[in-house]
Amino acid sequence: MDLLSSEQHINLSNIDTDLQLYKKFSQGVRLPYEVLNIHNIPDGAKPGHFIEVRCGGFGSEISAHPTEKYQFYALTDRGPNTTYNVNQDHGKIFLEPDYTPKIGLFELKKDGTIQKIKEILLKDPTGRNITGLPNQHFGASKEIAYDQDGKKLAIGTDEFGLDAEGLVALKDGTFWVSDEYGPHIVHFNADGLEIDRINAYVLDERRTSGYLLPQEYANRRQNQGMEGLTITPDQKKLVGIMQSTMSNPDASVSKSDLVRIVMIDLESKVVSQYLYQQEGGAKTYSNTAITALSSTQFLVAERDDDFYKDNPQAFKRIYKINLQHATDLEKLKPSSTIRQDEQFGLLIAEQTLEQYVLTAGWSGLAQQGIYPVEKTLVVDLVARLHYPHDKIEGLWVIDEQHLGVLNDDDYAFSETDGVLEQKYLDHDKNIIDGNTLYILDQLDLTVD
């Protein structure tokens, strides 16, 4: 019997070390957080108590460090905020209006903990720290910003503000971040300074390199923009997925289960579009993360809004999708019934795809030669973990069997019918939600 070489012994030892380390994260390990200086907000879920606002907030997305094996980046959204629609003006309370969305660099430690190494604050091209306040012009959400006391903010908008959701860390040290406002896909340098952006607005002069999304992406639903963002392994193509069906042409299509995926070639600027069929049907689930396995295969997270404590049948699943046999909407040739519209994209019999799938179904799209991406279930997080969180928003492919999963904790508070509450994971209201990384093993993440 041949003896293993010294190099093979080292490799096997490294593999065993990795397996032992990843096992420590199998049931979830929380990211570190600080308590924000926001006080005296009664906890509507637990009378006599006050809400502890935790930051944290690194749950919008996760991205592998390009070179450091045990490190990852995580992204915050627009900061601690909640619905305040008493004036019927799409109001939002921003508990910390000057909060700056940021990227955190984290590392898995041998003792089974997670260390935050540094934070990168996101900045506009002049170097000013941006906020999470709504845009005023391109991609405006028409939300009105209020302070903690329900007063309109004197400065309630930020043209560079982001509700950041998707994150890609590139090998050159820069980042791409997608958001729910525009949606915008913004390119930041290693220090967090904006250097370019992609959106659907032809007149936006911030698009310095000329990248442009199809204009129908401006019809995204409010607060349900580009939730997931990834890049192909060759670092050449950005791929983003919308959270849900777009308001294309308007909100009448909100029950559609048609979701769009966009691919942007960073060299040629050529754009491709594909369709994804959600499982929820009229219930309309959310697609909250996407990460690349190859240039045509990806993992996608799909979820409902339920907690396991309230619904043991909650829907939190990860699918492997394949674009290879899906229809690229940008390559469809016009016919007597099909044409491209500048504002609404591909039309069939003068209906948008979101409208058409509601009237003719996916079989009707197939009759027109339009097919969605193929999808297969990789893991049901509720069945596997009794996954306690309401949200899953980050996917980290570690190797062909291990996957990191990260949740959004909403800064540990929530809102129900206008009442603020601490965000609890149990009926006894003892376990407060927090950003938690789970590393799952024995998965099939190979490329077909």
C-alpha cells in the first residue's frame, strides 16, 4: 500500500481542521453587536420593558473574502427604521437619521466565535458619509422620513442614500452593492467611496461608465428592489435578483409569482434578463439572496415572513438554479404578438410579463417560447434547523458541501400595527433576534 506524501498529509490535516471548525457553526453563531444610544421606546410586546436597539444590523448580505479563507464581508441596510404611515404618506421613522450603511469584515475564530475586524462606511464620490434616507429624484421611493418623535426630518432625503441589500466583494478590493430604492447597483472602492453606479435612469450623470439597467427596473415595488447580488467566478458578470414581482406596469400585478434576474457583463455592458418562478403563488414569497456557483448556476434564497415560533411550516428554502435553458428576454425577436417597450420591457399582446403570467400562466409563457430558470431544492432550513428567524438574506458558498447562511435581525426590533416591539424568537420573549451565521454541511453545491 502506497504511503501518503507529506503534502497529502498536510492537505488531509487542513480538511479535518476545516470540518471541525465549520461544525462549531452548524447550529448558529451570533455576530458581535453594540447597543445604540436610543432609549425610552416602550416594548409593545413586553409591557414594562423598553426596546434595546442593537447594531449589528449586518444581515443584508454576506460575501466571501476573495483571498482569506475564514473571512467574510457582511452588509447593513439603511439603519434602524420602522413604518410610520399615520399620515398616509408612506412614512418611515428613522431612529438614527444620520446612520451610515456599512460593510463589515468578519472572521471565523477557532473557538467558534466570530470577530469583527473592521467596518467600511459607505461614502458618496466627494467622501461624505451617505445615509439610509430615501432618494429624492432617481429611484425615489416617495417615503417621508420622520424622527423618533414622529416629526418630519428637516433633511429627509439623500440623493446618495441606500437601502443596501446585495453585496459583492471583488478580487481587486472593490465592492458592488445593490439596493431597494432605485434599484441602484453602486461600485465602491476599498475605502467605501462611490466610483460608479448602474441603474435604469438614462439622465443620471452618476453612471460614469455608461452601464444601464433595462428601464422597466424603475418599476420595482417600493422596498422590494434588488435584494440579491453576486458575481460569476470569472469576475466578469454581475447578477442580481429582485425581491418580488415588480409593479410593472402598476401595483395591480402584486400577486404575480414572476421575479426577474438580471445579468450585466462588466466588460461589454451587455444585459441579459431571465425569469424565476416563486413557490408562493399568490402568497408572493421573497427572493432575498443569490450567489454564483458558475457562470450559469446559482443559489437563491426564497422565504416567507413567518417565524418558526408562530408557524412551524414557515418557508425558508435555498434552491439551485440553472440559466442554461432559460430564455434571455433581451434576445427574443419581435413577432405579431411580442415587442419590446422602452418603459415596460417585453410585451405580449400589449401586456407586461407580470400581467401576462397572471392571465395566461407559465404555460402561456411557454407557448410564447419563454421559459424560467430551472430550480432544484438544496435545503429546507425549517426542516433542517427549525430555523427560528423570519428572514434569510445572506448566502456564503464555502466549498462544495458547506454553505453559510445569514439572517437580517432588523436591529433587534420590529413593528406590528404601528407599535414598536423587541424582536423575539420565542413565545416566552426571552430570546432576542440577532445576526446569526449558520454553516450547513453535507450539501450538494457542485456544478452540474
